[in-house]
Amino acid sequence: MLEKPRNLPLLLQELKEKVGEFPNDLSLLYKIGRFQARNNDWKEAATAYKKILEIDSRQTPALIELGVALSRLGKTEEARFQLERAMEVSPNSPGVFLAFAAWFEATGNVEQQIVFLQRAATLCPEKPEIRIKIAEIFIKFHDNKRAIEQYEALVQVNPNLEAARFSLGVLFMKEGRSEDAATQFQKVIEKNPSSRDAYLNLALCLYREGKYFAAIPYFVFALKGMKKHFKGRMLLAKCYEKINDWDRALVILEKLAEEVDTDQEINQSLAEIYEKSNEIDSAAEMWGKIRKAFPQRADYFLKHARLLFLLGKHQATEDCLKEMFLRHPGNIEGHELLGDVLFSSGRYIDSLNEYRKTVMSNENYLNGWTGIARAYRILKEKSEEYKAIHKILILNPGDPEFLFRSAQLEKELKLPTSLERFRQVVNLCPGTKYAQEAEYYIRHAGKNCLS
């Protein structure tokens, strides 16, 4: 029958009795020291190691363990003295270097801690945990470059070390080296095809590189085991969006919206895809929800208002813009859009006032002058229309519509250069309807034009 395990105090008592019989038995003293250390009784552990050194002062393991015990007791200088003795006895001992690294860590000297860890790592390439410890220190202090060097050294010696390759991939991602990161995650997957974290990170790398088709199967596999992973699901939806697969993108986003209906990123992505897939009603509804949740964003009001205008809901558009002006007075794009709404409703003088507000804020606002010119044309104010068009052509000299209209007005108002303006339209915009009409004027009405 198996003997029942004995408790630690009883075992220690038995060891001490044996030491009494065999006072020079180093193995017994080492056992006592290790048991006391395991029990966090560092004072008794130090006593055991001192007895060993009284017997044999060149026992490197005892010098190291005594240094550790003294350090735990707060006797840092005594601890360093014992470690220096250990280094004199064994100048190339990895154990001594690791003990010194721990001592420097305890005293807050990170630079020396790293120096001794590197010396130990050089002597013990078969112990990857040493370089991993060094890399973790560099990461803690945001020195990713030197952390990468440690992991690269690790995978050269241990090419199948998954943890090192994975960490190396993550660091490459942080440094913006997506292609290098992807290589590391692919190697992890080759050795461990069930590593969903590696699949997910590989998908992220491919997404960053704009390889959306390639990223999708990796996202899909990873998310089978990570069904609640928010970022992965969002990026999978964005991949489908990038390849114009609106249906799959919407299925994912609508499911996410059911789970977290107040998330701005989800709702904004939904609104954008509804718009791209020409589901304007749904897009308008979503932007309405977003702008109410984030009234500090004028652009959200504008997106909602533009869609309402596109749906022909002029009063709703006007109400949305007026609410925006209460929070964001003087918004140029808002006044331009309100001008368009009023113009479409046949309220030409009101629309003209809105367009004027835009050019009062920015005298070079082209869309505002365009609105003004079109409003004056409807109102048959030819002289004012001509002035607005003059400003438009300063801002955009090659606009065929207004070049032609300018020539027409010059002719109608009996101003000079109309014939030359028609020729300018033909030369600048050949093949357009404006050029064709200008050619007609040149052929048939040239005699009435002042050249």
C-alpha cells in the first residue's frame, strides 16, 4: 500500500533528526533549506545554507540560495556579498547570473537586471523562459524594438516555440509591420491548426493590408470559437462591406446591434451600409438615432438631413437643420442644404437668403455662389445672376454650365465678349451639350453678338 503523505512540519523534524546523526550530510541540509524556503521561513533557510557553507565554502548553490534568503529578509547588502562570493567560485554559472538578476530586480536596478539575464540567456539557450523574461521587461518599458530582438533570437534557436512566435507577431502588429506579423501567425497555425487566437490575429493583419477576401476565412474560423468577440465580428462585417457583400455585413451588424444597441461604431456602420446598399429609409432612421445620441456632432445632423432630403421629406429636413443650428450656429453646409430644401420647395427668396449666409461666412464658398446664381435665374434677376456667375468662374474657371450661361447672359444683357465666351465653351468642353449649344450660337446668332 502507498504510504500516506506526511505533513511539512513532521518531515522537517525528521530531517533535523537525521542531520543530528549526520551533521556533514550536505544533501540533508539542502533539503532542509529548500523546505524552509518553500514555507517562506527565510531565516531558517538561511541558517541551513550557512551550515552548508561552514562545511564547504565553495558550494555555489548554497551561496546562491543564501543570497536569495538574505534578500528576502531585507538584508540586501549581505545578500549581494554572498552572490559575489558565488560568482568568484563559479564565474560562468547561469544560476549565479539569474540570482544577481533577481537581486537587481528587488533593488530596482532594471538595467543591471537585464544585463545579468542576457548573460544567463547566452549560456542557456535551452531555457527560453529567460529571454521571455527579458522581452517582457522591454515591453513593460515600451521598448518593443529590443523585445522583438529577444523573441527573434528565441525562434532562431526554438523555431517551434509557439508562445515566442505569437508574442513576436503581436509586437510586429504594434509596430505596424503587418506582413511580418502575418508570417509569425501563419507559422503558429502550421504547428497548431486549432489556435483561434492566431487565426484572429492573422485576419487582423490581412485586414490592415487591405486583403479583405483573404482575411474573411480566418475571421470566420476564429469566431467559431470566439462567438462574442466584438472587434473580430466588427472587422468581419467591415470585410464584407469592403467587398460590397452588403447582406452578410448587415446580418452581422444587426445581430451586434441587438446585443449592444447603444454602440456608436455599430450604429454608424449600419447606417453607412444601409446607405451604400440603397436602403435609404433604414439609413435615415439609423442616422436619426445616432445624431440624437451624439448631438455634439454637426456632421451627424447633416448626414441625417441629407437622407431626409433625398427621401423628399422637406419639412423633416428643415426641422433637422433648424435643430442643428441651435447647437451649431453658422454651419455653412447646413445653410447650403437648407437652401437646397427651400429651393426644391419653390421658396426661392428664402433659399437665396440661406445661400447668402454661406458666402457671408466664406466669400469663396463655391456651392453657395452656385445656389445664389440658380436662385437669381429662377427669379429672373439677370444682372444679379451674372454677378454670381462671374464669382463662380473666378473660383472654377472651367465649369461648362456656367461658362455657357455667362455667354448667354452677356448676349441677353448686350455685354461684350459673348461670342468669345461661346468659343471658350467649345474649346474647353468639346463634346458636351453646352459646347453643342455654343456652336449653334456661333453659327446662327454670331451676327447679333458683340465680338
